[in-house]
Amino acid sequence: MSIALVTGASRGIGLAVAEALRALPSGMHVVRLARTLKDESAERRTDIPCDVTKPADVDRAVDRVIRELGVPDVVVNNAGIFFIKSLAETTYADFTAALATNLTAPFLVARAIVPKMVARGSGHLVTIGSISDYIGFSGSTAYAATKFGLRGMHEVIRQETAKTGVRTTLVSPGPVDTDIWDAVDPDSKPGFTKRKNMLRAEDVAAAVVYAVTQPEHIAVTEIRLLPTIYSPRG
């Protein structure tokens, strides 16, 4: 049975991705990592509480997964935080928190698992990016910095794993209607995509499923998703 590991899997995109992978007819076993999860298991699912910004937590969780289930076949680096603040409003604490969650955490997870995939000769790393990994929006100093950095790291991993049997996919969605928008309230602000027009978490999950279920000779290297009705601000 194939094994998938999804970070930030307690809600939003991560939860939708985990559920979509678990529902595959192939019978994938999904490991969900998130700080708020309880340590428990169900049919074809293992939940492990883990703060992916902490190296010790990541190493402990990955060691357990490998010991109990084996090296994951699919890793989805999804965990992230989002906020809108101008450069002047962004504090050092804001910036370092964004770096820790959006960039350092995916690095820690990839470093812990991708070399083992390479040694085995197979595996698939999926990185959940954002429209902000290729377009800079005002008010996104920290978020854009981390997402542009995430794209760069992903592209280097792609180069380093070329011809090893390990595939990589960067999924870059536009605005997705999850609770990260609650504090922003885009419906009340001009220039923002209204929540009813945003992508759904399930749309991103479907893109991930598409990428990881292609035949082994096909590498879906990047997927960009935007709502049909979209405002340039986000």
C-alpha cells in the first residue's frame, strides 16, 4: 500500500489533500501532520501531532512513520501561514514566523524524506506554493518572500533529484476560500476576490491527486490554478 504524508493536514487545503489521497481507489495510507492533531489512527490514516517548524518534532515524526509504515511514496508540503501587512507594519516576529512555517518547515520535511526517496529510486514531492510565489502583491512582504523562497527551494530539489526516479510538483493556487481569509475579510475590501468566487480547498486537492496519479513516465512539474472570476489583488 502506498503511503502519503501531508503537513498542515488538520484543516483547509491540507485536510482536503489528505482526504482526497485517502479516498483513492489504490488504497493510499495517509499520515497527517499538524500541531493540533491528536495521536491516533484509523483505517488507512495515521495522525501525528507535530510542529513542523521544529527539527526535533519533524525528525521524531518521520522516524516513526518510516519505522511503522515505511518511507512515504508521496510527501505534500502544505503547512503555511498567511497575513497581510505592509513592510512598515511587518514586525521581526511576523517575518520570522512566516519564514519558519512557510519555508523552514518544508525544508525540514524535504530534508528528512527526499534523500530516502532518492535512495529507494521513487517518490513524489508536492509543494503547495501560491500565486505569491511568482507575483508580488502589496501587503505581502513576508508571505511573498517565503513563497518565492519556497519556489526556489523546490526548483533546486527538482534539479537535484532529476533522473533519480523521484518526481516533484509545485502547485501554485490563487486565492482559496479557507479560514486564512477570516481576518482579512476580502468581501469588504475593494480589489480582492470575493470568497464566493475563490477556489475551494478541494480544487487544490484535485490538482495534487492529478499530479501524483500520473504514470511514472510523466512528471507534472508545475500546476497553476486561478479562479475563473479573479481580482488581480488576490
